[in-house]
Amino acid sequence: MTISGLQCHSDDQRHASVTCTQTCTRLCTRGHPCTKLCSSPCGDCFFPLANVELPCGHSKASVPWCVLTISNSKTWHQSIFFSHQISTLESVFCDFVVNKDLPHCEHTAPMTCSTDPSGHLCKAPCGGIMGCCGKTCKARCYQCQQKNTTPEGERTQRTQHQLHPCQKPLFCEHLCQEPCSDNHKHTVSCKMPCRQACSHARCQSPCSAPCAPCQEPCTW
């Protein structure tokens, strides 16, 4: 039976025989109103608190106060267990962006305050000196980290670096695109587009291939 006209079910406060459909008048432990029906278990309170200072020193715009209520309908014994974030602020995720030192290199990276930097892939330029050519490595730091073994708890010594093209001038004045190495020899077969052109056409062959003669009367 559903009764909506009783004054907060004063004759049956335990809802033994009626279902009260009036708005709940109960408050949570911090005085927040319940938004459910009178006959429904209140359950979790998600009423937010504004501008809460977290243990890290940053301010959170909104933190819910969470109260978990479990009721036994047979004995009407009620047990309340608190899993409230407002009392365990260390578990609240802080989304304030800060620069954190990365554990496996000398770089820093912006991330949210609660983010663990141990899993962050460092995208800063490696900056190490490459043994094959003596140039500064321009690859991402994490790419070179993956090529080196790191003892647990220590920074990665980046002695091995990401492969890169040689970039030295060839006889044709194109830059060598072969991978650089200690015993590198420049290619004699340049695959770059040929630069030869006349007033009628441009050569479509690779640079190292002989050019076909122009089919028009030409000064070339």
C-alpha cells in the first residue's frame, strides 16, 4: 500500500506496512539534505564541498562527502560505514598541473599533481652526444632510454641512441639518408629525385640513374 498523505509516517516509522513517497527529511552526518524519497535508503551522500585544501597544498574546486549506508530490512538494524573523501583527502585526485622531475632522466614534464611520473614517456630531446658522428641526439629521450638497460632505481645512461640518417653531402650534393654508424660508408645509389631539368621537362628518374635525353630540340 502506498500512502502519500501521512505526516512523515508517524504511525509506521520503520515502513513495515507502508511506502512513504514524500521527500526524505533526513540529513547526512554533515547536515546535507537527502534528495531521495522518505522510504528509500539514503545511500551515498555526494553533496560537494567547495574549495577544499588538499594535503599537497593545492585547492580542489569540489570534493564530495561520501557516506555509505547499509540497512538490514528484516531486523531494521542499520550499519553505517564511512568512505568519505573529505576525511581521506590523500585519496582525492589533484588535477593541478605541476612540473615533476622524471625518475629515469634529467628532464621534467608537466602533469597533474596526483600523476605518478614513473610511467611518463619523456618527449624532451635526448641531447646526448652520439658516438657514431659526434652530433647531438635529437630523438625523443624515451626512445633512447628504451635502447639502454637501466638498473632499478637509477637514471638511464643513454649511451645507445635512436638510429638517424647520416645527413652528410654526397657527390651529387644530396644528403646521405643511410643510417649513421661507426663504420658507415656513404651510398653510391642516391634515391633522391633528380634535379636535372630543361625548358621542356624535368627528369623523373632517381638521382643516381642516368637521365633520358630530351625529346625536343633542346640546348641541354
